Amino acid sequence: MIGELYEESLQGAEIDIEYADGRREPLRAMRWLRPIDGDEAMLSRCTGPTLDVGSGPGRLTVALAARGVAALGIDVTPHAVRLTLQAGGMALCRDVFGRVPGAGRWATALLADGNIGIGGDPVALLRRMRQLVRPGGEVIAEVAPPGTPSRIDRVRLRQGEVAGEWFGWADVSASDAPWLAGESGFEVTECHEEAGRWFVYAR
């Protein structure tokens, strides 16, 4: 059901993210179908094989392929993977915690669009990234602005009376990124804002 609602959102349906405390906010997944201001902050750092985790419809994966960078997107939603392939990118329907091709050999791994929140456990996710990137590899994560409280929520997608399964999701503040990186075997080398978006770079 999660995949079905996400697919409908990519096609323009009004889907909400519902929080366990009752809050709701629109998903707005269609914004991921085209370049977003600030993407260059990530793309310009990707000069070697790059894994785009939670790649969605693949705007970053496709942009890297157009630059001649070897890139693979992974996403748990089959429709998003199909959109990436149709746009000329390489993508597989995979869970980041499952079997991922090239484990231990990726130069860069992207956690764009807040995907450091996948699974609701940023330390576990970053430790998985440590297994996927090669020695000296870099993880680029988009995070919330400094001073924003980090939090872990239970959320689900909802369209009217139809709701998907609950799953964990985390919001990570740039202020907490150094500690989380240290707990995961990384060191944050840079943190900056571009076009209203915040990015941390960890090696």
C-alpha cells in the first residue's frame, strides 16, 4: 500500500504524510520529477561510482548519467524505478538494508531529500552506508537546518480513508550530524547551505 500511494502521488494525486500524533502534511512527490535548486551541491561532488539511496523517480541518478558518472539508484517503489529507467538512468528495486550491488565499492552514496531518515534510525542507516562505500568514500546527506530538533516519528501515507502501513522516519538536524557520523564510523568534513537546503558531507 505504501508503494501504491507513493505511485499515485508521483502521478499528481493528493497524498498526505500522517504522523502518529495526528499531524498531516502533503507529500508533494511530484517535485522529485524535475531538478531542484541546490541539487548541484550534491552532483558536483560525485566524480566516481555513485549510489543514490531512495532515488525515487531518479532525477539525481539521471543527471549523473548525463554527466558520464556511473550511478545506480535504488528504491523500494517499482514505479519510481520504472520512471528512472525510462529517463535514461540505471535503477533497481531494492531495500538499502538488503542486497545492494557493488557493496564496499561505491565512491559516493547520496541520501538526498531527507533520506537520512529512512528506517527511522539514522545511526543504523549510516552504518549501512559504511558497508556500501569504499574506504575513503563519501556520504552526502541532506538534513534539516542547524538548530532544528532531530526526531524520530512513526508515519504513514494517507489518501482520504485509505492509509498505508506505519513506518519509521527520522528528521536529522545539521547540528546533530557530526555526532551521528561519529557513531557510524564517519567524520563530517563539511556542512553548508545552498538554495535553502542543508547538506553534510561525511567520509
